[in-house]
Amino acid sequence: MNSKSNITLTINGRDHSIAVEARRTLVDAIREDCGQTGTHIGCEHGVCGACTVIVDGLPVRSCLMFATQAAGKKIRTVEGLANGDKLHPMQQAFMDHHGLQCGFCTPGFLMLAVGVLEQDPDISDDELLDVLSSNLCRCTGYQNIIKAVKAAAKDMRKG
Amino acid sequence: MSAKQKFIGRSVPRLEDRALLLGQGRFAADISFPGQWHMRVVRSNIAYGKLGPIDASAALKLPGVHAVWTHTDVAHVPAIPFRLTGLKTLEPYQQPVLAKGVVRYVGEPVAVIFADNAYLAEDAADLIELSIEPLQATMLAAAQPGAFAPDLSTEPSILQKAYGDVDAAFRNAHAVVALELSVGRHSGVPMETRGAIARYDETRDILELHGAAKVPHWNRDTIAQMLGRKKESVQLYEGHVGGGFGIRGEIYPEDVLVCVAALKFRRAVKWIEDRREHLIAANHSREQHHRVRAAIDAQGHILGIEDEFFHDNGAYMRTHAATVPDLAAAMLPGPYRVPAYRAIGHIRLTNKTPCGTYRAPGRYESTFVRERLMDAIAAEVGVDTVEVRRRNLINKSAMPYTLGLDTLGTKIVYDSGDYLLLLDKALKAARWDELQDQLRKRRRNGEKVGAGVAIFVEKSGLGPFDTVHVEVKDDGMVEAVTGVASIGQGVETVIAQICADTLGVDYTKVRVIHGQTDRISRGMGAFASRVTVMCGEATRLAATKLRDKALKAAAELMQTNAAALDIVNGEIVRAGGPGPSMPLAELARTLPGGLSAEDTFESTHMVYPYGVHVAAVRVDADTGNVTIERYVIAYDIGKAVNPKLVEGQIAGGLAQGVGGALFEEFRYDDTGEPLSVTFADYLMPTAREVPDISILISEDAPSPLNSLGLKGAGEGGANPVGAALASAIDDALQRPGAVIQLPVTPQRLKAMLHQSR
């Protein structure tokens, strides 16, 4: 049970060669083995979405995936969103619309929204609401998150 | 002439956001030290029973498992003491850090494991063999009290609060309205679970605890006392905190255990809670059962209120002791004239997770009770629910209004308010009359739609003090060091705004330091919506001192008098004209002692914001679902330092209020087995369930108790949500008084619909 295998995780374009047990979750590997602590753990059973990252273009709950399953795939985390000092339009929109308070769920919401909008830039408001209702936030009451994502969607379509 | 106000009252962007958006936050789990061990807690799986021997031999054989502790290993550590409302009679009911001879709830820590990593520690926990002889669990607080221990009842105390001649009020009443009401067990459930990382620094002889929140100084002093150390040799460090809501940051067994272990093993020891643990081990809240009666005259004026209630505090009395039932009793009269009042609160222990405060503690509960009572009075007298409230609201001319009750060591005096005016504003914002017409029409067409109103008084700004140290640093930044804490609400931004305006610098040039016990010797932390009020005023006082000092020193250097100078955008300039100028940082460098000032704001009275919620709902008879179609919140907080952040507090509070009103409930079976242990069965509202709301921030009644007129904004979004939704659901069903229990889950609503057929 405790034997480890060597894998490479590609996070935000950078390779991390690590040794993990088969049972190690992707989120633990990202945080503990690769030192990228921007991805958070909220429930470890796939409900809250705080650990959402983008794997090969799709938002994934990294607490429900084993690290070994992500080997060789392209993983994107919150640390890879900004371009140098310039925030990603989604990050900027969250700031402009007060879409975060404690900020713990925020990376998960950012990656969820970015992942979905990259796949479907013209997503309808109702579908978007469905998507956003898959993550939990305890501070904001969601309305500012929805406003931020809609504003960023406009920006992302332009840019 | 002081610098022109530029920041107070403006919705400037938050200083906190950038790091959090970049994934550079430092939450508890993000903190690690080389060579650290991980702690795993073994918890009771039995609600009530005699704890026999614990067999850890198999666990200890696992390579990388270093130690297993049970109560005997920590027998020298006292039970966790009270922080607030600590009645002497409650002390025998305090929680030991590891169970001693008896377990009292599922989730109670009985042993801890120390291992090289978290996975291994959890493996080891599975190998621990507990022997627990089950006893009959007490699950209902309103039942006859039983025995906590041979000479201790499960009713440690009965609270009494009263004024006026209640018996005469009932004797002379035109009618008496009586209700029996329940509020369900739910809690704050922040998105970040708890966490604590302790390490001992041998060279400095300092025990460090990281992952602190809410009340770092109090916890520092208490942990030092519990471990027999000088308080200067224990330091707490607050990083980012993923939501507080009352429950996070109190001292729990795990916080003490990592400290004891770090001292014993001379190793950093890290504990991060998992979600299942959080739902059974962190403070629950709210569960109360009320039997309330009102004596009224023929017009529905209240002559007196009597409330007997049962407060289910779970298995132990934790840090809040009697705080929640005390606040429930003290705040029940709310915004109405209640000439005579008596509350009898039975504090009861059951074999469930222990309880503490949760956003609007005691008030979510007693506002539900009071506002249900107002609706019942309306029905009794035959007037509408708004009119009955109008008839009873305290008039502006009665302010300041002495209620005749105490809570949290203070006398309740409503400092200012115009309740009728705010009610009118809220109804106007909700287009109430038009709404009533629409709802009537829709009901005629068979829809189950309705609207309700709830009015409440909040409390905030609890003293007794806050201290702020302000200093101009070499890098040109102004540093404001405080003993308050940030739980995600925007403390850094708001304090920076107040400091910036007072001093005459840009708010982005103010660095606010909080939650670090080694940076300031004392502080009160973040609870009771106190930070903006207490720390805000202390900041203004300290920054004023600093400004005076700076102008005086600059006047000497610039050979003029202080009155001729001003500070604008961080530069000392000639007031109202051109001339030489000097950056504050440069002035600070020229002064031998630098440029700093400290001041303290003391207050013996709380301040009392007040609000009105208006809700309109649609009930789906097939599914039992409640859809919130319209929601208006009017809240008077005297002065909003940053309106956008205030709106954020209100909207977030509402979401939590909706959770407790419609969805969230910690359920148990008859044997005390918890049934709400994942996010699949403890249902928090998502973006689908929380409505878009209209928020009206009103500033009609500034507090006379501080110079800016501030009142706290943290809890008014949550306080009356159960009450407002209950009223709206009654209206939708056209059955006054139908809702007697929160949460109104779809199952309960369907049962109500079934009864009404």
C-alpha cells in the first residue's frame, strides 16, 4: 500500500518529478509535493469545489483524482492564471466586483469559471448559474461571484 | 484644517484581494515547518459511554508513527476555560482536551496520534481499538434533565432576565398569544476547516502557534495559563483565515494538544481538520426550543412578554459558556416597546457536539421567536403584519433607550435609531403595496406566493478596548498594528481607510498588521461585529496623535507653526498654498525616535444597528421547495466606511441565514449518531438558492458613542432571515402561524401542506 511510484506532474507548464503512493490525491500532490498551495482543500469528498483545477482543459476536483491519474496531463492551477503582474480578466473581475471575502474558495471558483468559459465562451446565463452552483462559498452570498464571472466572460470573449 | 476626507465612505478596492487572487494566501494548511509531525485525532464513535482501555499497540508498530496519547498523557492539562459569560456553575462542564473516563458525543477526541505524515497518521488511527460501553444518550434538551455526573445535572444553570411587572401585564391583558417554536442546530461551517501548527523555538524559549484566528491574544494568554508558561513565551500568529462566523478561532482541544506535543517532542506538530471532523467536532450552534407568550391590549400593543426556552448546548460548555442563551434572552425584546419582560433560559446538555456562537448568536433564534410572535399578534387582533409592528416600534424620540437588561457585561442601551423611518424605507424599496396586489392576484390563480417582514435590533462594537499603534516606516508605508483579527471581512482595507483619512495619506500606503501577538501586547480580536467600531475609533485616535506629532516636528524644521501645515497624500505641505513640502517618511528619518503614536479606545457600551428584511417567496406544493423571489434588506449602521464591503457582509449573512431557515441542519438518530457528516447531507446554499437582493444601507442614526458614528455591519444580514422567510411562507400558504420550526426543509413543508388539506 505504501510503495511509491515516480510520476511527473506538469503544472502551469512546469514539470514536477515526484514519488507518490497510488492513493495520493492530486490535490495533496499539487500542494505538498509540488508546493503549489494556492489550490485549497475544502471537503475532500468532491462537493465544495475549493480544489478545482483545470486538467487537459476541463475543470476537475483535484480531491477526487489520484495524482497518478494526472501524470502526463496538463494541469493548470490558480498560480498560473496571471500574466506576470497582470491579473487574468477573471481575477480582475473578482476584485472589481468584490467577489471574494476570505478568499479560501476563490481559487476553485476562478479555475471553474475559467475552465468552463474557455470551453464555452457563449454559455447562457442559466447554464452559467448551474456551473457556478457546483462550488460552495460561505462568505459572499454568490451574487458578486456571478457578476464577476459574467463581466470576465465579456472580457474573455473580447480578448 | 485636517486633510480632506478621501477614503471613508468610499467603496475602494480591497487591499487583501491581490494575494488571495494569485493563490498566494497563507491559510493554516499552507504553513509547514521542516521535520514536522502530523497529528491525527481519534474520536469517539459512541455518543455517550464509559471509556475503557485504548489499545494502540498495532498503531504504534507502523513505521513512522511516533506516539499515541490518551488522557493519561495530558492529565496535567486543565479543561478549556471560558472566554465569555463564564458562570461559575458551568465550570464542571468544561471540556477536557482528551476524554477522561467517559465520552459524551460522537466526535469527542479520545486519543491523538503523531506520525511522519497525515496519511500515515490516519492509517494509524484506523488501528486504534477503543472499548466504550454505551450508555443511554440524552438527545432532547427540552426533556427532563438527567445526570451529567453523579452529582451534576444536565441542566447546569437556568438564566433569568426580567424587568417590569410581567404578572400584572398578563392579568390585565385583553388577550394572550402563546407559541411554541424551535430553531434547528446549524453552524458557521467556514470553507477552510480548522488547523493548528505548533512549534517550540528552543533558542528564544517561545512556543509558537500558527493558524490562529479571531481572538489571538485571549488564546495566547489562556494557552500560556493552561500550560503553566509565561504569556510572553507563547506567541500566536494569524495567517489568512478561511471564514470565521463565530466558530473559528476559539480554543478547541486540538489547539492545546499540538502545543503540548510541540513542547514535549521538540518538533513542529501540524493538525489539519478534515471536513467530516469539522462537522462533528467544531462548534455547532442555534438549537433552541421556546415557549413564548405575549400579553396584548385590544389594539395589539404589547403589554408584556414571557419566554421560557431550552438551549441545547451539546455535550460540554465550551469557551462561550452561557453567551448564546444570554444573548437570546437579552435581545428578544428587539425594536418594540415591551413594558414588562421575563425570560427563563434552561441551559441543557445533550450528547451532541458542543455549541458556541454563530453569526448573530442568540439573535437569529430570538428574532425568529419575537417576529413569529408579532405575526401571531397581528392574526389575533386582525391587522396586517406590518401594522402590528408599526404600533409597537420604539419611537425615535425615546432614544437612547434603556432596555433594562444586561448582556456580555454591558447594560443594553439602544444608542440611536429611527425604526419607523427604516421600516418605511424598506417597504418602499420592496414596493410593498404593489407587491401585495401582485401576490393576491397570483394566489387567486392558484400560486402559493407570499411576503413577510422582520425587524430587528443588532448589537456590535463590544469593548472594553482596542489599541492601535501607528508608525511611519522607512519605506514610506504607514503601519497600523492592532490586536484585532481578520476572518476575511476586509479589516485591512477598512482600518487603512480610516487611518489614511485621519493622517492624510493614500489608503494603499497603510499596512495593517493584525493577529500577531508578538507585535502588540494586547488586543481583543474579531467577534461581535466589533472591529470597525472599536479598532476603527482607536485607529482614528492614534492617527490623530501621529498627525499632531508630525505637524509639530515639521513646523520646527520648516520654521513655521503647525497650524500652517497639512498632510496631503503623505507629504507635509503648507496648508492651502504652494511652498516647500516634505514626505512623512523623510520627516520620520530625521527624528531620533522615529514617528509613531499609540492610542486606545475604551467603551463600556455596545452600539446597536437595526434593520428590516422583506422577503417574497413562492412555494412549490409538489416538491416542498421555497423559491425566494424578492429580498430587500435595509440596515442602518450609522456610517459605512466602505459601502461595498458592508453590502458584502450583508449579502453573505443573508446566504447563511437562508441556509439555517431552509436547508442546514445537524441531524442525529436516537442513539446520538450524527447524520449530517458530509456536504451531501449538511446542505449549504449554492448560487442556485441564494437570491439576488436589494440592499439599502442607511446612515440615519450614527452612533453617539464614537466620533465617526460607526456601528458594526457583520450580523444584520443573517439575524432575521428565519423570521422573514417564516412570515413569507405563512403568507404563501395563507396560514398564519404555520411555520413553527426552522429549517423549513422541503420535507417539513410538504408535511405542513399535507396537514392543511
